[in-house]
Amino acid sequence: MKDFFEREIRSLDRIRTESWQDPRFYGQFLAQTYYYVCHTTRLLGLCASRIGVDREKLHHRFLKHAAEERSHHLLAERDLGKLGWKLAQLPELPTTAALYETQYYRVEHLSPTSIFGYILALEGLSVLHGPYIHELVSRHHGDATSFVKVHAEDDPSHLDAAFEAVSALSEVETRLIEQNFVFSCHLYRLFLDGVGENRLTD
């Protein structure tokens, strides 16, 4: 899985070329991030509810991860406020909705463990590019950086835990995870396109 991850995650390297110094781009990024991150704990809770009692360790793993992600969407909203915008001014974009809505389908109709494809994509993004992006937004946007900071610092341990959990899963589950990983990376690129095309106006 790690070889697959290291190869496919490179499709998100373009995140370093986005306009992080532009408050109009960064503000829209924070707003759209709020809209999908608020579903993280809900998705993890749904996954936990669908893991049978025969896999108690995995059940508790999802619950623990949900607790660790609690209220992270509020960090993005707070940072947005520091830039001078309110979430109510910024509607959710279709590309943002697609990012998380499809995960509910995969969890409910394919396998709850397929969520690891989504987790590995997002946590991997934070580990590989979070420190670089945090340095950029800190330089240009002062202290409106709490969301990026938390994920740049915390996600290495989350990524390791995800790899450990995936290593114990069946071959069928692993294939679904790989499919979801590629799918999630593709949708995240569309998410970035949506942010860039709808950056805020002064």
C-alpha cells in the first residue's frame, strides 16, 4: 500500500503552485474546507457504526479518529473570520460537495473501510505539503492559519495509524481503498479548481 500511496499521491503536488499568498484564494479555500471537514467526524462515526463486533479494534479506531478530528471545521471558519469574511457569505461549491458526498455512498454501499482511501489522500496531502503551505500562509496572512497549522503538525501520526489499520484488512478491502484513494485525489484536484475559479472578490 505504501508504494501505491507514494506513487499516486504525487497527483496532488500541484497544491504547492496554488495562489496561497492571495487572500481571495485562501479565503475561499478556508470556506470550502469548512464545508467538507464538518463531515469528517460524521463519516467516521458512520464507519464505526458499520464495523461488526468481530472487529472491535477497528471500531474503536474509527471512534478515536473521530474524537481527534472534533471541531476542526471551526478552525477553518475562525481563520476565515480573521481574513474579514463570514461563512454565510460563501456558499458551498459543487466540487466541494462531490468530495464528501461520494464518501457516504462508498461507506454505506461498498465497505466502511473504503473510507481509508479518502483518509490516506487527505492525511497524505497534509503530511507532504502541510508544512510548506503553513509557512506560506503564515507569511502572507498572519495568524489566520490555525487550520493549516494543526493539520501540518498532527497528520503524520494519523497517516501512520491509517497505514497500520489498512495493513490488517483483506485484499478485497484493500482494492476498494486504492480505488477510493485515486478517486479522492481526482476530486481534490477538482476541489482546488473550484476554489481557484471562484476566489473571492474584494
